[in-house]
Amino acid sequence: MKNYFLFILVILILASVDHPTIAKPRQELFDKVMGVLSDSSKIKTDQEAARSLARAKEKLRLSQTTEDYLSKQLATNQKMDAFNTRYCRNKELNSYFYGDDLRQLCKIISEERQK
């Protein structure tokens, strides 16, 4: 128990000391850990949008500009939901997708949302 207490005390001291030899490696470690955590959480939260984008690229013939537009629209789940609401539910006009391509894209998005 005494060793555990000393270990915690040393960790707290290292975390609070602002000396350049300690602060720089501590900040690099912190940045690395936060980067890994944010990447993993982004992957988990935006899986539906990523799967929808991959399926749309497989099923639809897309030009480079259309593919870039779709990548921006399906970058996150929130953007995908906004696209779905605007163009699939409210039937607004889209300058990149219309007709059968839009119906297929809406079907892909709705299938991914149901999973």
C-alpha cells in the first residue's frame, strides 16, 4: 500500500511540474493519447456514414466532382442525416444527384440507418 501511494505521488508530481524537460514529453504523450482516443471515437460514431459512402461508391457511377461532393455530404452521421432529410424526405432538388441515382442513394442511406 505504501509503494502504491508513493507511485501515485510521483505521478502527480510529474504531472504538475512545469519544467521543460518534463513538460515537453508529457505534452507529446498527452497529444498522442488524445489523438488515438479522438480517432477511435470518430470511427465508432461515423461508421454509418462511412459505410453509406462506400456502398454508394460501389453501386453508383460517380465522376470525380460528384464523388468529392458525396464525400463531403457523408463525412459524418450528422451531415448524412441532414442530406437525408433535405434531399430524400423533403425532396429538394440536388444539382449532383437526381432521378434513379438519388433514389438509390436514399435507399443506401436508409438501409444503413436501420442497421
